[in-house]
Amino acid sequence: MKNKIIKISAIIGILMLVYIIYIIGPEHILKNIKNISLINFTILCALRILYWLLRTINWKTIINKYGENLSLSHLFFARMSGHSVSQLTPSSQMGSEATRILMTNASTRKVSIASIILDKTIELFSVVSLTAIGVIVAFNHISLPQKLKLFFILAIITFISFILFIFFKQKRGILSWIVNLLDKFKFKIKFIEKNREKLRETDEFVLEFYKKHKSTFLKVFFLYILLIFLWITEIHLTLKFIGIENISFIDSFIITTLGNIALIFPFIPGSIGVYEATYVGLCALVGISADIAITMVFIRRIIALALAGFGLLAMWRLGNLKKRSGN
């Protein structure tokens, strides 16, 4: 049933994308893409690589607190391996994090899982924080219909409630809570049944971080805030390179932060269709035409797919290293 839902979601996403291109007209999109010079494209690629490098540094900051001394290059390769899985397979974000776990040579798998849980949680805290600010800025900067305002308010309340729920569950043992919940509904999963004790120990690693490394939590949180501003800069420059000279940084801030609404659909590979529709709608709010919006998304997808190709090479490289080490 799960696989069927994922496949159906992916098909719906692709159909949405095809429909959007058909309505806008592929000739307009191709014309806009030609406005991007090789130098400008190279700048955007460099910023995206920097983005992933900084995300890796954040992860390394967390995992180092467990006494692990993994190289930045190893973690970067693991992170890009996860990126390739999220872009190229229906597993999307879930597959990305699972790949990171498999590609990380920590002293114990429990440390890898704990560090990724913490890394993702802190990232979500930063995303939700700036998305909430983005909604406030949008309300003051753009004249929005009441129904759309209500939608954004409900979305923010949902996001905040979700991340706070996850956070407090982590401080009480989120993996143990999931195991108990499955037991309650008499739902058996072989992996969980075999690894109950290891999951409980992983919870302890997460709790240890919250108790002993509060300053690190704040450090990584603010680093992720800066990272999101790098992301906003990428969007801003992409639109300028396409030819939108009069766009303000506030407009780019609104487009980027509110674009996180695409995270609601985590099972669609690369959020195909949903991502495009979201940005077309958000760009329209600040007066940018649909053909420009879809061109911007296409350029970002081209870069993402290029890095996914690098991620596949990174996965092959790490796989060979694990075979040689016998892990």
C-alpha cells in the first residue's frame, strides 16, 4: 500500500508538471533559459555547492560531539549520496536520510542515526522560524485575499505544532515512542522487532545531546538560519539572471520562505509538480509571471540533477571504501 501511494503521488506530480508546462508554453520557458549566461550558471552552481557544504558542516558539528572524527569530505559524500536518492527515487526525503545513515562510517550506527535525527530537527526549527517570519513579511508587503491569509496562518500553526511535537517527543525518547505506538496498534515490523534495544540506546544518544550540548544546538540553529539566507540569495540571483532586474530581496525572501509549503508532500521525488506549482503561485503574488517562475525552478532542477549525478559517484566511492574496510 505504501509503495502504491508513493507511485501514485509521483505520477500525480509529473502530470502536474506537464500540465503547468503546457499551460505556460514550453517556447516561453526555453526563451527565458537562454537568458542565463554560462558565467551566471556557474555562479549558481557554486552557490549550491556551498549550500551543501555548509549543511555538511552543520552535521559534522553535531556528530563531532559524540567523539567521532569523520572527515568533512566523507560526510559531504554521504550527504550528496542522500541528495541523489531524494532526487532520483520515489523514496524522496526518507530515502535521503536512510542513505546518509548507510554511508556514514561512525563507530556505531546508533551515533549516525542520532546525529541525523538532531541535524534534521534543528534544520526544521530554522525553516519553520523563517517561514513564520516570511508569512508576517508577506502580510505587510503584499495585499493578500483573506482565504490565502488564513491558509498561510493554518500552515504555520501546523508546521510549528509538528516540530514542537517532534522536539518534545525526542526529549522523552521518540524512537521508543514509535515502537510503543506500533505495539499499541499491533503493527509488527521485523527491523524494529529485532532492534528494540538499539533504538532505545539511540534515544539515549539524542537525549545526551540535548542535556550536554545546548550551546551546540543554538550554534547549529543559527548556522541553518544563515544557510537559508544563502538559499534566498540563490533564488534572488536566479531571478535577476533571467531578467527580473527590479525584484527586491524582500520579494525573494517571501518566495523562498513560503516555498517551504512544498515540504507537505515528502513522498514525491524532488517534489515534482508540487514544487513548480508552489513557486508559480508565490511568484505571482509578487508580480512575477508564470513563465519566469517555472524557468527559475527548471534552472534549479538542472543544478540539482547535476549534483545528484555527483551524489551517485559519491555513493559509489563510499561503497567501495566500505567494502575495503569490511563494514
